Amino acid sequence: MKLKYTNPANVNLSEILPFESIVGNLDIDNLPMIPNAETFPLWKPDGEFSFLHEAAVVAFHGIIFCSWYNCRVNELRDFTPIRGCFSKDGGKSWSAVETLGADPSGKLLYCPPVYAIANDTLYLLMNTMVSADHIHSLETYRYDEATEKFTFVRSEPIPFKLNTNAYHLDNGKLLLPGRLAKLDGFPVTPAVMISDSGSAEGPWRIVKIQPNGLLPDGSSYVHPELSAIVKGCDITIFCRNDNRQIPILYHSHDYGETWSGPIEHDIFFSNSKIYSGTLSDGRNYLIGNIIPSDDATGRRSRLALFFSDAGSLIFNRGWLLRDGYDAKLNLHPQWSYPCAYEWNHHLYIIYTMVTDPKAPQKRGAMMTIVPL
């Protein structure tokens, strides 16, 4: 069922867009809190860094890796490194935080990190920027199991902002969803990068999902952050939509070479990052901030997790991972920018939280481990 909008501009765009329902018999406005999940803060602001955002998680050879970008005071200002830690016991204990990528001069900002596993090798990819979201390069690092360090591979002048870990395609290729700009420019065009060789070391080529960053009514996406669900040659992309607050998806039926959309759907995600993927049993999942109406406040206060049946794009089960202030942990919304990875019958979900509501720039990393 189409969502109801009160903003006239949203109503107008909804009348233009094709529609696809992805909700089963599910009352999204009354989701229960998820049971039996373990939640804990992974990193809190310390004396050196106050700000954290865009965290990523992956598991490789029994080790869980997490990374994010830090700033000393404010988002994407001055010295901005990629930092991270790892766990060898399923998340019970964690290593000391290390710097994984940085420009000591502060001229280049590092944001965000994503992971790729290819040819039984773990990679860490990250963007550099000349200013907030103005993309300068793509850097690639390879994990050395002997030294337990990520080693630098190359830097390439590719103005593509990363959004998710790499997806494996059945044709042997790798796919990275994101958004495209001109070099050192601001990325507004939804696109994917494809590695035809299947190697995380590339080369990568870019396929635009649409020609530019404009919706059919002429409004801009602003931050068209993407995540994917892959089934054979069929790929569904979920897209953040800032100006119009209408949830959007795209489809490809040829491994990401051509795309149809934008298409309106009926999970009311807010203007924040969405994360999606497929479990080993074939079920698909979606994680994002949901809001009850297009005029709602607290757009990042409710973080929800949805599951489909195996092989389906209809999401018929859902729970809240976070809902407002957490009195037990004394932590606050925003709960945002999730990333997830399945390992050992659990879904590891990392996301951003706030430690002080009077200083929302004081942010850390939260981890929720969901038994499957």
C-alpha cells in the first residue's frame, strides 16, 4: 500500500513515481523491540576524538573486524582518520583501536571505510576527501594475516563515495554501491562500481544508475546513499532520499549493467543510510531508520531490522533495534548508519550513537548482535 504524505511536494512526486510494495502483513508503526539480542557500546568519545560515524563490520577467518572514521571535534573537519579494532572471540573482547588510514597533515579527510573479501583475502577500501564528501580518491588496503595489519595497495583518483561492503555476483564479479561525482566534487549521482575480474584490487568501472542526482520532479537526492540485495542476475538497490522523504528503490536484471527506477516503496525510511543483504539461508534483510509520517521528528531515533522469507523481496517480519533514549546504557539517538555482517549464526550490526544529547557531535559506535 502506498504511504500517505502530507507535504504537497511529496504528494506530487508520489503521483509521478511507479510503486512497488515490499511489506507483508506487518505493522511497521508498532514493531516490537528485538528479543535476545546483545547490545553494547564498542567505542565512546575519548580525550583525542569526539566524533565517530559510518562504521563498518566484517568477519574473516574467525575474526570480526570493525572500522569507522573519527574526528577530533566536529564531523569531517580537520584531522579525519580511519580507525578500527577486531575481536577473536565473537565480540566478547576487542583489541585496542588502531589507525588504519590517515593524512597527518589534515589536508585529506578519510571517510568512509568498507570491506571486501575476494580470493580468500580481506580488503579494506576507503575514500579520501578534500572537504566534507568531496571525493578525491579510492584507497585499497590488503590484510596480512601474518602481521595482523592492513597494508597499503594503491590510491586511485576515482570520485566515487563508498556506502557498503562489497557484494559478490554470481558471474564472478564484485559490486560496490555508492554515489558519483567529478574529481574533488560532491557526489549526487547514484551509481555502482563493478570489478569484472572479481578482485578487490580492481580495476573498477562505474555504471550510473541514473544520469544524474535528480528525481523526476527535479529535486535533488542530496545524499543518494545505496545498499543492495543480490539474487543471481537480479539486483535491488535501496536509496536514501533527503528532499522528498519518499522511499526509493531501483532494479537491475543484468548484474548491474542497466537499471530501472526510481520506484517508490512502502517502508518509510528517513533521510539516513540504509543497509541490506542476504543471509546464508536465503532470507533478505533491511536495516534503517523508520519514521511514522513524513512530518515526523526524531528521524534517527528508531532503528529497525526487517527480514523476508528466503528468496523473497517481501519483508514480513520486523523489530526495533533501538527506540529513543537507552536508560540502561545512558546513550541516545541518533542510532544511525548501520552496517551488518553474518557470522557464526549471528548478525553483527554496527551503527552510530550519541553519548551526550546536549552535544550531538559526541558520537560513538554501537554493536548489536542478533542470533539467527
